[in-house]
Amino acid sequence: MIQNTSIKYPLSGVFRFASCILHPASCILYLVVFLWMIPLQADVSYGDEIDTIVARIQLTYDAVKDFRAQFVQESMVKSWQAAQVQKAEGVVYFKKGGKMCWEYQHPISQKIISNGKKLWFYEPEDKQVTVGEVGKGLQSQISADLLNGKANLTRDFEVKLVTSREDDYQGKLVLELTPKISQSNLTRVMLKLDKSNFHIYQTEVYDLFDNITRITFSQIAMNTSLPDALFTFTPPKGVEILTPPSLSLPH
């Protein structure tokens, strides 16, 4: 039986995709923003079928300016008891330019906000907000590229179509992305798309230990002219402002 355990941090101590940037969740969440808001590049050949899919996805995401959805985030860690799952849910907003706002509503209230330059991690319960610059203190260049909007999916990842017969019957497409250069914090990403409109509705991020972060979207709305004010944060009175340590990228 799967357990949904109460968690304080959406991904704290679980995935070290960007272990020193405010919070481990932030780079995984930026990866999801990247996958939603930046089209796949169709300049690499993977065979007729994958080329066609990549081209269709590119056309879809060229037209996306902003995005809103309900989300459910599940974290599965191999070192925990079998079938144990940490679960959080809320509302997410993306806008081109690296802007994002994740409003965690359950099990507790939290916010992760970025205007593309600054990143805020707000914990109302503790009356604290951690503030840093996007891309500072990362473990790998691909993490920095993702956060700074410089990543290129077909340059940085091998893209493989892995749709099963059952997925195909259910109207789904499944892509597997593997970093071309080995990363200490990311081994592969699974994307699930709706065949009817090529929208990504689920992402799975795997780390070196095969731990998984799965994010599933619903009630998706695009191009609703989200205001820029949604992607900045002014600490309420009485909230402590923290600054994370700054580390350089490895050479």
C-alpha cells in the first residue's frame, strides 16, 4: 500500500540537482519550466518518427507565452521503506523568460518564485524567505544552463521515443531524455505528452540513485496574459530574509 507522508519541504534532502541554490527543489522545478516553455530543437535527426514528434512539439511550444495549471508532485526515494511516497500539490504559473511561481497548498503552504533573475523560497509557517540569484552555486553546467535559459534539449540530451503499446492506446506519447554528458544529479527525464495536442502533462526526473520526482499537471491554461507581478516577491512584515551560501561551478 502506498503511503502519502506529510512533508515540510517539497523535495528537501531528496534530489541534489542544485544542492546549494536555496532549495534542492528549485532546479528540478526550473527543469519543468524549461521543458514547458522552451521548444525542443529540431536540428538533430533521431529517425522519421521522432523528428516528426519533435517538430510538432516545437510548433506547439513556439506559441506558448505563459502557462497555469494545478499540479501534484510525488517524491519517491529508494532508501525509504518500499512504496513510500511524499506528496505535495498546488498551483503553478510559468512565463517565458524563466519566470515561475509554485504555490504549494498541501500539506503546508510554501512558495517558490522567480522572475528569471532572482529566486525566492518562502515558508509562511516559519516566517522566513530565502533569496538568491538564479544559477548561483550549482553542481553542474547543465543545471546552470537550465536555470539561465541557455539549455538546448537536443544538444544537451539524447531524445528517445519509448511509448508503450498501452500508452499509445491511451493517447499518450512518452519521451526519454538522457544527458549527453554524465551529471552527478540527473540521469534521465521521462516526459509524457498528450498525442492530441502535444502538451506535456507529466514529468519524471531520476537522479543517480534512481530516486524519482514526478510532477503531474491538470486544468492546464495557456496564454492567459499572466502579469509580471506574479513572479516577484515582497516579504511581508516580520518575515526573516535569509541568503544561501554561494559556490562556484566545478571546472
